[in-house]
Amino acid sequence: MDHKLEIFVTTAEQQSFTRAAELLHMTPSAISLSIKALEKKLGVRLFDRSNKYVQLTEAGQLSYAQAKEILLKYDQLKIALADLEPSTAMSLSIGAAYTFGEYFLPGIIYAFSKRHPHITPNITIHNSKTIIEQIHKQELDIGFIVEGEANGSEVDMALFAEEAMVVIARPNHPVIRNPHVDLDLLEAETWIIRESGSGTRDVTDKLFAQLGIAPKKVMSFGSSQTIKESVALGLGISYLSESTVKSETNLGTIGAISLTNFPNKSRFHYITHRSSFHTPAAQLFLDFLSSYVMDEKISAHTKKRLAGL
């Protein structure tokens, strides 16, 4: 593979010779010389340069898209060749939304690793929106999202599991003690919810619409764990999937109720890029997921164990 392509792509993404040099452990002058050599070879100018920025030209934008594809194909070739040697370790890049990644994925990875110890998963945890974007860019082999729609013709999505949603508060809170839904009380409360882009946030917004309420006091956090700790301290109430609060409800630090007239569920999907090529490791994991969903359905035993993580 021509190393100049990697230098070009890195420079385009960083929009800086200096930052590209740092990432590639080269000098800025070496980066500049490599870019000039590539421009001479292709017969086009790839960048508009100034003292303040480096920006792709129209020819550079076209070249960047093709170069990314070439580098991706090269990585796929290396993986395919490595698979010819059965003893060779393989890597697998998995992305997961926070809720799924924190409470379900560890058990799944444990079970998968027991069957395929030669595959090393690399895990990325972020919100659902970011995981979808990374799948679109083919930066991940497989992603798990909460709710969310992976729009576009380039992504395949399959339902993995569903979880009931519950309202949580301190155990002595009126919302927990009152068996009837008090809309005025719910609207007046401080709600501690997930950030925009989170699948759990989407389900929470759906609940507000169903109830016809618009809480004026809202706090947004990027982690379900932080939300639970805030609720336990009495800072407000929240709406999370049942398994994520199982440990706290068992300990009595948090109370949880199901709104029977508003039976929302948090749906977990796994997504892949609609590519003709899946790495051998990714295909093994997809086959495993299909078996796991059919045969185990995230068993009660697994849920109980993961709730304590």
C-alpha cells in the first residue's frame, strides 16, 4: 500500500500538517513533502493551504473519498489473509450505547469469548446517535443502539431485545407511593434525563408526549449511572429501563414504578454497515447474536447478574 495515501487521509481529517505529523510520528515537513509528491503523481492540487488552515480542494474531496475506500479494502485484505491462519488472533470492533454497553454487553462478550477465545473485542461506548454515525463511516464492525433509527440505505438493523421502562425516585417519594398517575406532580418534578442523541432520551420524550406534560425543571446527564446516583440523593426523578435499576431497587436506595397505562419499552437493536464484506470475526459474532437471541433471550439469570455490575 502507498503510505502517501495514509498521510493524505490523515492530513485531510486533521486539517493540519502539524496534527497529522503528531499522529503519524513524522515531521510536518515530511508530511508536506509526501502530499506534494502525491499531488505531482495524481496531477492535481489536493489542498488549499494558508498559514491558518489546510482545506481540501474539489479534487482533494474526490481523492479523499477514494483513498478512504482503498485503505478500507486494504485493511479488509489483511484481515482476510490473517484468517487463513486459524491460530491467528482476530480483532472485532463493537460500539454500544451507554445503557446497553454498561448493563448487557459485558455478559454477551463473556459468552462470546468462551466460544471464540482467539477473537479480541475492542469496545466503544457512546450514545446511540454517535454509534450510528460510526457504523455509517465503517469505523465499527457492529453497533448496539437503544431505540433510534439507523436511517439510510447503508445500515442494516435487527431487534435484539426489549426492556420495560420504569419511573424511578427515592423510595419515599410521592410518585412511588401514589398508585395513581398524578400529572400535575409529574410535571412539577425535576426530571433527570439522558442527553440528546441517547435512545433512552427518545423514550423519555415519548413518555412526556404521551402524558401531555412539559416539565420545566430538567437536568441532562450522559450516563444512566450518574442519573441513578442523583435520583438516590433526591435531586429528582427519572425514566430508565428496568434492568438498569434492578440492583438499586433490590437494595432499597431507589423506588421504581411501571406506568401501566403507558407501557413503553426500551428496544435494543444491533446494526451493521450494509457491506458485501464482513470480517470473519464480525460474521462469527453476528452468528452468535442470532443464536443468543433465539436460545437465551437475555435470560433472567443473565439479567440478575448484569444488574449488579
